Amino acid sequence: MSDSVAVQSRSAESVNDLWVFRGLLALLCWIPLPLGSNRVFAGGILIVWAMILLLATMVVWRHHGDALLERLRPFRWPIILLGLFVLIPWIQLLPLPAGVLGAISPETLAVVEGVAPLRLSLDPHQTQFYAALSFAYWSVFVIALLTVRSSRRLDLLAVVIVGSGVFQAILGATLFSVGASYTLFFSDVMHDRVKGAFVYHNHMAGYMELCLSMGIGLMLVRLGNDAGTGARHWRSRVSAVMDFMLSPKMLLRLMLVIMVIALVLTRSRMGNGGFFAAMIIVGSVYILLSRKTAPRAVALIASLIIIDVLVIGTWVGLEKVVSRVQETSMTIEGEGREESVELRLIAARHAMDMVEDFPVLGTGAGSFYGTYIRYRTSRHGYFDHAHNDYVQIAAEFGLTGLALLGGFVLLTLVTGVRILVRRRSSLPRGIAFGSLMAMVALIIHSWVDFNLQIPANAMTLVVIMAMAWCAYALPSGGASRKCPES
């Protein structure tokens, strides 16, 4: 390390942004509470909170410009890719000459002909809101990269995400057990399944996937920290088991059990399928790329499958999830309706027609709700989302937006795998595992649902992806330099 880089690194360590980091932790705990922040007022709170954190970050780093650039340099490509994606809604709001608009999107010009000013967005008011919301996601991503500079903060951030997941699981199980039904923020909520603070059970399942993934990563961190005496005597083994039963690792294991119960009780088909598929896929990659930690990883993943799926899953009703996978017809539940996978695919196919008509920059962020009316068929009803995040993103942001977001995700996936290949310290490897599993789980789940349209899930995923990059930037020895709060 050169003298200038060393000076800049020490300058970054002197930045006292502990209160900004705590504000980020508080935001992550808050966003699931008001119906997953999937209401305009809740989204407004999220946006204001993120802007305050961004302003605070700028204030505390104002005298450390060189250190700021040095800190962000390894993250320039994910910042640029996500930033370009976030820029699209602002471009969609720009007034454009008819010739320019026609060149970019002839279909948009045909739809908005006679309307002034001419814009790419077919619903400018919704696009304004989503432009601010998307910028909030980008801001929180950058804030996480700047504030999470030590092993201690990275570990604490993971613990807070898991703790928030456990709270949602307990809240959801409690409301489900009493059959709670109420109206909140003009929404009728019936807890016929575990939903936590969410309205829709699939969104609760998506949130559980994220928190469980990070919890399993933390468990690998804790197991990796075991020194291991190598003793073979049965008394030593009994003692080791007793130590585990009384250790914080056992508490973390119980937290995983609670979240698995909540996930199963959401009765979400793709939520459960995506989680267990991601666990097997990423677990297999982790084991193949591990050396001394491979036996422990195998034991943990095996215990998750055997204890959580076969034992606990059977106890709380996993067979109901399996039976739902086999259902194909429309079912009526309470006052709402639940769409079969086939019907959701029909909505996605209709939305593909939108992509064909508006391929470059889409119909405008947040415009699916109103634009879909032109493409639906009456016998298939109305959908306010495509029930497929890929199709909806392509419809609203265009293939350009889908490519930018896909590049951002792919680059983060590659970074997580590189950590598993190159690093031997337990913390970066565990965080990489959790991040990879969270991304793979939602990549699978997003084929038939719209978790990325829910601010609580989208922002939590963005932070988890930032954690992978923070783990990659940790010193090679796995230890971190001393931070102001340590």
C-alpha cells in the first residue's frame, strides 16, 4: 500500500459516521412495518429518511474528499450500473420534442399525441414518485458502502437484518394464531396465513428469504470462528455439544427455526421453493469452494434441510405448501382472491406485449397499473402488477433498464463467488454466502411474484448486495482496523 493510499485509508477511519450507520440500521428495521412501506405515505417516509442519511453522510465526509473517492473506487461499477438504472425514470420525465420522442418510442408518441408536454412516461405522476424512490435505493446502497467499513459494523448489520426478520416472524405467527383481521391504512388485512406487517403473504415470504439467507450466512460465520481442539474423546465431544447448546450460536439457530416456521406458514409456493433451492445451490457452491469449513457447512445445511424442512415443516404444515404447488385453478380466500401460477403467467404474457411496444425505455416507472388496461383481456381480469419482476421492469424501464439492473446483479453475484474463492476468513465468506443466497432466492421467486416492487424487500436486498461488496473490501486478514466506535 502506497503512503498516499495509507493516509487516505487512515482518513476514512477517522470519519465519525456512527450515527449515520445507526440511522441506516433503524431504517432497515422500520421499512417492513407500515405494510412493507408499500403505500405512498410510507414510501414518502422512506425517501425522506434516505435523503436525510445521504445529506448526513455528505456532511461527515465533507473534509475527506480524497478518502471518499478512495473508498468508493472499488465499487465504481455497481454504483454506476445502479445509478444509470435509477436515472431512467428521470429521463422518462423530461419534456421531449416530438421528433426525439418518436425516434425513441413511436408507440409512446402515438399514445400521448396531443398531450403537452411530451414525455416518455405514460403516467408522469407515478413516475415522479418512483424516480424519488429509486434514487433512495441508490442512496442507501452508497451509504452502506461508505459506513460499513469494519468487520464489527458488517456483522452488526447482518444481525439487525436477522433480528428484524425474527420480529416479523413472531408478529406474523401471533396474528395468524389469533386469526387477526383489521383495516390498516385503508387496506383490509386478514391473517389467514403468516404475513407479518405485510398485506400479501408472498411479500412476507420474500422478506423471510432475505433474512433467513443472511441468518444462515451469520451461522457459518459463527461456526467458522470455532477454534476446534480436534479432540476425539467422547467427553470432549459431549462438552463441545453442551458448549454449543449454551452459546449465542444456539440462539441464532433458534432464530433460524422461527423464521423457517414463518416461511412455511406463509404457504408461499415459490417463496418456499426459492428459499430451499437457493440454499441447496449456494450451499453446494460454498462446500465446493471451502476447505477446512466444508464439514461444518455440510452439517449446517443438512440440519436445515432435515430439522427445519422434514421435522418442523411437517409439524407446521409443509404438506399444505406442497398441495398448493399442485393447484392450478383460481381459489378464493377471504375477501380477496389468489391467482394460480398459470393465471400469473398470463398476466406476464400480456405484459410482454407492452415490452414489444415500448422496448427501449419502457412506459414509465410505476406506470404498469394504468398501462396494463390496454393489454389485458376481460376474461382474465385485472392485475396491478405483472407477477413477474423481470417482465414488469422491462415494461416500465425498457430493455435498457432490465440490462442495467441485470448487470448490477450479475456483477454482485460474481463478487460473492470471488469472495468464496479467494478469502479464508469466516466473516467475508459468511456474508458472501448470505448475499448470494438472498439474491438467488429472489431471482427464482421473481419469476412469479413482484417482491422487487415492494420497498421493504427491494431496499433490504439492495443493502444485502452492498454487504457483499463491503465484505469484498475488508482487509485480507479478515480483521478490520479500529473504528471510532470500537
